[in-house]
Amino acid sequence: MSDISIRKPAIELLNVSRRFVSPTGKSLTALRDFTMSVEEGEFVAVVGPTGCGKSTTLNLVTGLARPSAGEVRLMGGPVDGIDPRVGFVFQTDALFPWRNVIDNVMTGPLFRGKSRTEAEDSAKRWLQRVGLSKFLHHYPHQLSGGMRKRVSLAQTFINEPEILLMDEPFSALDVQTRTVMHEELLRLWAERKASVVFVTHDLEEAVALADKVYVLTAGPATVKSVYTIELPRPRVVSKIRYEPRFIDYCKTIWEDLRQEVEASYRRSSEAA
């Protein structure tokens, strides 16, 4: 018998459905027969029409929501509550406005039982890595949007997550700042090699960052198609957008996605 163990995917959603009751008492389905697999160290992007259930998939992985049917697994085991191996970067900054930069970044290690000295040393190292060593004692309202996102990345990566979930984290940034943040994220990810699920409405962002792009149907969401992005790494996002293969991926996936966007628009118009 071989003693070579079979590596399990970092994240698995197996035939998952998620239903909930609206404030008016109506039963709604967010996900239907949804299956997705993310390998260890893989960067997966998820795109789909507005309101199709993309963020719901992240809530299932975190344990904040439970599937109505099917199974969600992390590192081969079932999801059972909040898992400390999972890091989450939100669309809006999850920074405490009454704490300065270093105190915000120290929050995770302190919560996990590190001493204040250990937490402070680690926070200083991470803030140096994201280029904010000169802003340790600034407060969130004193920072630009891009700088706050860098604090958020340091705040997440300091906990050394094995799984990183990102819900449209750069959508509020201008185009130039977003490109800088893409390259910052790829640099940190290359060092840590966490398994990433990145939800976005921006197809070019998905293709530039990911190893695979999942296209979801109009709600209730299920997986319509999966594209493997065979662009070499490391990637320079500011340059890769002009490469013919990048443009071809965007055109092909958009034709697939456009059908679902139009279907979602028709449904919302009929409902109105």
C-alpha cells in the first residue's frame, strides 16, 4: 500500500444550495447545486451578475452561513463555525476608526493570544512590507483609500491565513490606485501562497489576478463555466492588460458572462 497521502482541496463546495426567508416571509434561493473547488495555494476569482449570490459563497466558507443542502469543506474537513485559518478582506474597510494604524494591525495577533510585544513587532514588520512604516500612529481618517486598503491587507496577512476570502476589496478605489493594490496583493500572495477566493464585478481584474475564473449564472447562482487562466507568473498587472492572450480571455469570458448579466437585467425589469 502506498503511503503517499492524497491532498485535499483547500476549499470545496459540493452541490450546495442556500435558501433564506426574506423580511416579507418569502422563501428565496441564493445558490442552487453550486460546486466549486479551490486547490491549496490557488487564486480563484468569481464573477457574475449583481445580486447572483457571489458574496453568499464567501459567507458559507467562513461559517457565517450554513448551506440548506450540500456540503462545504475546508482542508478536507467540514466547516464548523468560524475557522482561524480563514482571513477575510471586505469591500469596506474593517478598521476601527478610534485606533491608529499599528493598533488596528495588532488586533488579530492580540486576539489570538500573542503578547503585546510580539504583536507590535509583527505589526511593524507587516506595515513595513506594505509601505506604511511612516504612518504607524495615523488614524484611518488621515489615510487615503489606497493606504487604508494596505492597512487592511496587513491586518489580514499578519494572521497568516491559509485561506483568504476577498469580497470586491478594491471596488471603491480609482483605477490607478486599484492597479497598485493588485500588484501589492499578488506580491503578498506569492510570499504566503494562501488559497484565495476573490469576488469581483470587474472581469479584467479577475483575469489579471486569478489562476481560474468561475462564471456564475443569474440568481439563484450556480456555476456556469470555469476558465483556467494560463498567463505566466509573476504578473505585472499594469502591463499584462495589453497582452493579446489577456484580451482574448476577457473577450471569451465576457461573451459567457454577458448572457447572464442580460438575463439578470431582464428579471429585475420584469419584477419592477
